[in-house]
Amino acid sequence: MVSGPADLTAADYLDGAREMTAADRPYLAHLLAEEAAQRTTDPATAAGIRASFPDPTTARKESN
């Protein structure tokens, strides 16, 4: 059983990111994935996580 945020693993954060994606909450998914990437020791894995959950605020298109 997890007793606090310090006990969460990268996998826990990725699970949360997937849940937020399914709930159509892309920004929360991105934040959770970023935390997962920071908790990952392998740079290639961290890069893959970041690529899978890009920051939706940078992908917004402005409309007139």
C-alpha cells in the first residue's frame, strides 16, 4: 500500500497519466508523465515517456 507521494514509482505515475488521457485530461496526463520521466534513471526511457505525453499547451493552435 502506498502511504504518500514519496512512495509512488514511475509506473504509478504512468498509470495515472494513462488514466488522465482516457479521461480526456491531457494536461494532467502530461504532468504525471513528466514526474514519471523524472523518476526514470534511463534517459531513453524518459525521452520515450515525454514523447508519449507531450505538453498540450505548446500544441494549441490559435484561432481568430
